[in-house]
Amino acid sequence: MSFVGAIVIGFFAGIAAKLLMPGRDPGGFIVTILLGMGGAVLATWIGHTLGFYQADQSAGLVGAIVGAVVILLIYRLAWGRRRA
């Protein structure tokens, strides 16, 4: 259940990441939301691995936003290198 919660929180984290990192994204708004969901799942996994969260907990909104921003930044850097 924790990863389902991470996906729901990730939806909002993706929206927040888009607002924090304005500009043209290679995939648009939907891809940004999907990257936010991936960031939340990543933050949840890292939190479980490091012992920050229990088995039934998911990453909080702040952790999910940080994960989403990091994944969005990596995505933009990788996409920029392909276009060059």
C-alpha cells in the first residue's frame, strides 16, 4: 500500500516540481507528473532502505518533491545532451 500512496503523493509532487522548475520540458506536463510519481516512489524506496520509513509508510510530500525535482533535473540534462 505504501507505493500506491507514493504514486498519489507523486502526482502532487510532479505538479509542484513543474512549478518549482518552470520552462519547457521535453515531455510536457504529463511526463513531468509521471516523473514526480517516479520521484515519490524513489524517495519511498530510499527511505525504506535507510530506515526512515516503516513498511506501511510512503515518502512525505517534501521528500517526494525533492525526488521529483532530482529526477526532473536528470531528465532535462539527459534530454539536453541528446538534442545537442
